Amino acid sequence: MIELKEIKKIYKTKQADVAALDNVNIAIQDGEVYGIVGYSGAGKSTLLRLLNGLEKPTSGEVSLAGKALNTLKKSTLRKERQKIGMIFQHFNLLWSRTVLENILFPLEIARVPKAKRKQRALELIRLVGLEGREQAYPSELSGGQKQRVGIARALANDPTVLLCDEATSALDPKTTEDVLELLLDINKKLNLTIVLITHEMQVIRRICDRVAVMSDGKVVEEGQVKEVFKNPRETITKQFIRQDTNIDSEDTITILHELARKYPEGKVARLVFLEDQVRSPFISRISREYDVDINIIQGSVQESQDTSLGSLYVQITGSTESIEQALQKIKAYHIEIEVIDYA
């Protein structure tokens, strides 16, 4: 287990003290895929440097498997850090080394015997799907292949934790999907704990079990991914989710304003629902039962690791009483509903 207990990190500058992290508490279970999402300046990078032992907190405790990393001597910390693999946004490969040599490098530093390290490197090349590219140089690889080398290198010393620092930000959507599938496969095959640092909510949705949302150095929301997507509490979480679904486009907002002006007696609502409701014709049922018109403005259905997530903007028109009854019935279907004022 990885635990951060009451973590504060303060950087002292000539102008003032800057609190990069403020009372952060996180517990990550063994074998879990845990996402940490936030905009630039939220404190994600600082948190990552604490997790891999590159920095110490101003106060609080960072522990890995019960050992407090911030209290260890340098020699002991170096050994513990071998249990932590890292992959990066821009790959950080050695450009003068081949694929095989890049993967061998951490094994050389760890002084693994030559025969064993080559065997291990070849196993990892097969694991990440780079057979036949062993002698290629980074300049000859695609972005996805470079990241696969980075993943293999990070796994070289058989770590128990893999930290991913914006690992898909430099990749196109198709390659991102392939890399995320690989990480999920590795998580299941090796029971490897993965911590993803990202500003992309689709990465969280796709492979994470739980997520922490960060803002201004604090964890403002945390929970199971499907629950956070279904019922986000904080404004910043709602922003991330809407960006992921691309449901708040300028065209959509314009249409919502026009409908609010044209039908002031109606209601505009955002509905969020999970897999069972995705396959249920609840809109037509409610429309017939309560004599209301439900106009679907925009929607999407997306896949997460273990379920489907649906999101709709709808306009409901009819008598005031019928609209309220329809809204209550929607809630009875265990669908999250947010009535929005676009007047």
C-alpha cells in the first residue's frame, strides 16, 4: 500500500512561502490503478516527486509498504526506489542506445548479471509487443513504440509500483488507447500498482479504479471512478467530466440559451447514467407517462474500465406539474440529474 498522511509541501521563495501541497491524504491499495487529475499548478508534479522519493514533504509521511520514505537514509532510499518504476510524457530514452540497450540500462545500474539482464530485457520486449525492434534506435520508432520502450525500461527491476507522469499526453488518440490497454494488461498480469498523473479525464475513465481530483495543492474530491463520473460534487470535477464528454461545446451552449429563451416554462437538464440505464428506453417511457416532450440536445456514451457511462443534455417541456413529476421519475431510475439555468 502507498499512503500519504497529512502531507504539506512548502517552497520558500524571496517573495513568499508557496504551499504546493496542503494536507493531502491518500491511500492507494496494492494492485490498484489510481488516477490523480488536475490542471497545471494543482500540485500533481510535486506529489509525484514525493511518491518516488525525489523530494521530502515539509510535514507528513509518505510510506510504501509500511516504510516511511521520507525518514530513510539515502542508501536505504535508493534500494526502496528500485521498487518504483517511472514512465514520462516525453519518454526520456537514451537516443544513442537501441531498444534492447535502453531496457538493459537500469539492470546494468542495479548490477544484475549479464546473462540474467539480457533474458529479462527480452522478456519485457515481448511483454510490451516490440519483438523485432530490439536493435532499432529511438529515432526509428513511433511515439507509441517509444512509450512501450519506456514502459519496459520502467519494469526492468520488477517494481511493485509504476508511476506514470502524463504518459499519454504526447500521443495521438489511437496510440493513447493502445498504451492504456497495455498498462491495463500489465496491471492485471503482474498485479502491479499503477499511479497515473494526468490532466486528461478520458485517461482516468478508461483504466483507473479510483481517482483523486486536485486543485491548489489539495485533494478536493476522491472516489471510485464510475461514482465520481456519475455524481461529481466539485465544480472542477464537473469541468473535467464535461471536457471529456465534449458536451459543453460552443454550439451546444448556444442552442441551450436559444431554447431557454424560446421555452421559458421548460427545463434544461444534464443526465448522467451507467450501463443498465444506457440500454433502457426511459426517455420514451417518461414522455408518454407524464405527457411531456423530451428533446435530446446532445449526448454521448463512453466506456470505462468496468461499465458504460452515458451523458445527455435534454430539454423537457410541458406543464409545470408534469415537468416536476418527470424529473422525479428520472431520479427514480437512479439517473443523476442536474437542472441547468441557461436563461
